[in-house]
Amino acid sequence: MKKKTLNKVWIYLLLIAGAVFFIIPFFWMFSTSLKSYDDVFAFPPVWWPSEVLWSNYAELLTELPFLRYTLNTVFVTGMTLLGFMLSSSIVAFGFSYFRIPGKKILFRILLVTLMIPPQVTMIPQFVLFNRLGWVGTFLPLIVPTFFGGAFSIFLLKQFFDTVPREYSDAAKLDGANEWRIFLKVYLPLSKPALATSALFIFIWTWTDFLNPLIYLNDDRMYTLSIGLQQLSTSRTTAWPQLMGGSVLMTLPIIVLFFLAQKTFIQGIQVGGIKS
Amino acid sequence: MGLLFLSPWLIGLVVFTAYPIIASLYFSFTYYSGLSSPRWAGLDNYVQLFRDSLFWKSIYNTLYLAIIGIPLAQILSILVALLLNTKVKFLAIFRTLYFLPSIVPAVATALLWKWFLNPQFGPVNLLLERIGLPTPGWLTDPLWSKPALIFTSIWGVGGAMVIYLAGLQNIPSELYEAAELDGAGRIAAFTKITLPMLSPVILFNVVMGIINSFQSFTSVFIMTAGGPENSTLVYALSIYRNGFQFYKMGYASAMAWILLVMTSVAIFFVFKFFGKYGYFGGADKS
């Protein structure tokens, strides 16, 4: 019995030590965002500012175009969510509900596309969008999302497969066509999977760096990722603002995590276990 | 009728995936700036690549980060998952703390760690100095820049940890009870039950690790821009530079295709390895 409690003590000690390692960087990010330049470049470094400057955040929003970046990011993320959710749920329903010749092979192709490095398609896509005159607009970030996302289709299809056939058969007897079955039977039953899918799309788009880097070239259209990166190259020592911007960019995700913790954890675990 | 529902994806597959893959293969055999039309180059891009010392350097750097980073991330996340799977109190709190860093935006993570590892004004070297350890230059030192990137990626290991935790919770406890009855020790239970039962999950995480690590771009772009002395010039960064900064899009396409082949080969061998040593006989029909 005694040995067991000793074991438990070790486990907790290890877990706490690990947790500290994971938390300290967050703390450093936040404390830096409130520091004056004197505190930032103090030697030895100080953990907490001698004078707490909330005005750093005010500066981000008024003197620097952070509000603009945020609105741009919200717009792109919103449109991406709309595009991916709309198209992916329709396609996933197609994969799950219908008998289509070659469906298995198509679904396998879908899974393979998940593994293709974006670098392989990046250059021809750029050339294509450039020819359309879309470079420098939000269109290259938004339009492709209306053609479905492989991960969302996969996730939703797996969930749609668990919807009992009897439900759609009953709806069919009542005279419902495929669209009605999709809208009135499948979608309402699949709220958890839809939520998981939306959550992941939100995070990917909110944090995406490579695509905005390639396609956005006007300061007024930058998303938070690019805005922050540009700030870090134009004002290399503006650490309070850079950390403040990082806090602002991270905050919505953390809030979302606490609101939808279950959806989050289950989504990640389902993705990992089922495939 | 069913095809109508699939059509958005089918069109997207052709326009945004299949055509670009074939086009980039074609570009890889051309001189192409992206502005004027491509000129046939035969194998020239590939020949040049094999003579390009930066190409080999970027492969070396990428493999270094993958070969050290991926196993390290798996070991650490399995370890934390094992600790969390011992019926500890506050499980949800610990899980949250370990998981949160993995959802911080890559740009924020990169800036944070660049500042966190600052040799002069960051807390890491402050702590190292206090306990009498050497204080390396981290991202400013070619010897330490890659380990610094690995530390940064370890901070985001929570996603894999959560998946391992679910995998552990899926192992039927009867197996352990039976092993205990047979007099098996803890180490035997781990190597004979836990690891084999966990192998499909390990496979998934390793494959994801390979994909992510071969494509890793954002952290390096922001933290070091490939420096110092090209010690962090990773493959994806090199592609971006050639394509979008030097406008050598044919050259960059050749690199992209080599990346596709490298990724496929690596994943193929990982599957082979797990097929030989892993356990995939469970009742789980997926």
C-alpha cells in the first residue's frame, strides 16, 4: 500500500513538472505583452513587468492595423467555414447514401489527397489564380473551399454511415426526395460531427500562414498571421506588441476550446483512432 | 443522382489537385519564371538540384528534424498519456494544460519561442545560468538552432498525447488482469500488451508526424528564416524561396515532386515496418 502512494506522488510530481513546462511559455507571452521596453530588455530578465502597460494593447488596435487584420481574418474564416461546411456535407452525403460505381476507389483517392504535400500543388495553383487575376484578393483563399475539404468529407462520411437506414426509408415513404432526406434526416442527426468539422476548419483557417503569405500582398488585406509576421520583420524589437498580437490571435481559440472542450478532444481522438 | 452530390469534390479534385500535380511535374522539366511561358529544360532542373549544395543541406536539415523530432515527440506523448491513464485526479485539468499549446497559431508559437529562447533576454538561459548549465545561443547558433526548433515542436505535442490517451483507454483491462494472473511484471505488460495494442495509434501519429515534419515551414520562416548559416534551411522553405522569391518555379516544382516521392517512400516504409511488428488483429473493423 505504501509503495502505491509513493508511486502516486511520483506520478503527480512528473505531471506537474510537465505542466509547468507547458504553461511557462504562455505566461511569458502574456507578461511580455504588458511590459515596457525597459522591462523587456532588462538584464537579468524579469518575470513580471515593474509597471503593467495595458496600453500596449490599445496601441495594437489603434496605431497598428490589428483591428483591420482581425476583421480580414474573421471574413476569410467565415467564408471558408461556409464553403467547406456546405460542400463537404453534401459530398459526404453523396459518399454515404448513394450506390455509385467506383465509390470505394474515389473514397480511397480522397484519403490519399490528405497526404499530398501542399508544396506539390502550390505552384500550379498560383499560376492558375494569377492568370485569373485573383492574386492579391481573398478569392484564392475562399473559392477552393466550396469544392470540399478531404478531412471534413472523411469525418462527416464516417458519421453519416452510422445513421440508421430505417430513418431515411421512412422519410422516403413520406415522399421525401434525396435533398429532403439530406436536410431533414442526416444533417439534424449529425450535429456533433458537424461541430467537430467546423471547429477544425475554424482553427486551420484562423491560423493558416502559407496561403495568405502567397496570395495576399496588400497590407490592408492581411490576415492576423501575415500581419503579425510582417510586424515582426518591420519592428524586430517590438516584443510587447508582437506578444500582445499573439495573445489576441490565440485568445479566440482558447475561448473556443473551453466552450467546446468535448467536441475538441473527441474530434481529435476520432480522427486518430478511426483512421 | 449520387454523382451530383459528389460533383463539387470531383470538380475540385480535377482543378485544384489532379491538374496541379500533373502541371508541376511538367513545370519540373522546364525553365519557368511564372511570368513568361515555360521553356523545355529536359532533366536540367534535376541535374542542377543534385549539384546544389543547398538542396542537400535542406534534405539533411529536414531529416535531422524528423529523425530526432518524431520519435522524441512519440516517446514524450506516450509517457504523458501513460501517466494520465493511471486514474489520476484532475485528469481534465492536466489534459487541458498539455493540450492547449498544440492549438496555438503557428505564427504565435514561432514568435513566442523566438522570444522565449532569446539568449540574452529570454527566461530559458536565465534558468540555465541559475543552475550552472551552459547557455547556448539557441536560434542564433548553427549547432543549437535545430534542437531549438525541436523544443518548439515538442511544446505542441498535446494533440498526439490526446490521441494516445484515447488509445490507452481503448485497451480492455481484462488483458492486464490476465497478464497479472500469469505473473507478468509491469515491463512485460507494457511491451506485450500496451505497445502492441497501441501500435495502430502509433502508426497514425508517426505518419502524421512525417507528413507535418516534411512540410514544416511556418515556424522556420518566422523564427530563423533558414539561418544561421543555413542550419535551419528546411526543404519546404527552400521550395518557397526558389518558387516565390527567386521565381525559379520549374526548379521549385522539381523539388516539390522530389518531396512527394520522399514522403510516399517514408510512409511506405513506416507501414511496412508496422505491418511486420505491429498488432492489427483487433475486433475494430475500421
